[in-house]
Amino acid sequence: MGKTIDTSELLYRMGKYAEIDVEEEKHDAFMHFMLLLTRTIEKMPNAALIHKNPIDDEIMENQYKLTNAISLVTGRTRNDGWYSTWIGMTMKIVRLKSGESAGFRYIKDNEGHDYPGTMHTSCVVDYYISSDKKNVIVQTENTIYKFEKVKED
């Protein structure tokens, strides 16, 4: 069994980063809470996410769906620019290194159709990969990108 996290310690650490604005819409408040929780767990020594640098060949071979892109300014899912198009797309990670722009190659659009092209991000601050390599979180200067591995047929 994995290690447990003391909830009082978790709440204490969460309070150090920000407070949830209870006046927000329920969904926005929940998304903000999840962002705080993610940031907090990432900083804990017994978290399931581990930092890897550089990424290995298996990560480069896998396909990942972009499940969310959260603004570091607002704590909410981004809907400006191309974000509404990118969220839900299947991509391959082609470049991921702290201090540089990340690069992702499009594989499929939100409806499962082949989709050509690539995207790049602002400078990568850090990234985390779950020990089973099914989840990748990339934190850039402006956004936290959350990816889930696409199940193989």
C-alpha cells in the first residue's frame, strides 16, 4: 500500500499557496481547489508524481490526450486563443525540457480525426510524470497542462 498523506498537513500547505474564493461559481471553485491540491501534492515528498529530466523514450512514444490547461493567473481552465481546440486533442510529446519551450505534435482532434501540425508552449518551469507514465503534468510560465495517456488498442 502507498504512503498516506496527513490531511491536516495537506490543508496547512494548501493555505500557504492560496485561498479558495467561495463567491466563485461552483465549477470554478472546484477547479481552483483541484489546482491547489495538485500544486500541494506535487511539492510533497511522498507524492505519486515524480520529477524526471530528461524524459525517456517510452514517454516520447506514447500518445497523450490534453485533458486540461489551467491558467496560473486565474486557476481556471483556459479558454482563450486555441485552448478550447487543444483540450481533448491527442498529441505526442516531442520536446520537454525545463527552461525551454515544450513541443507537442498533434495526432487526433477532439473528434478522433487525424490532425496535422504542432504546438509549442511558453518556457517550461517544471514537469511531473506519474510512476506508471499514464499522467504527465507540464508547468510553464503561464499554464499547467495535464495529459493522460491514450489507451492502446
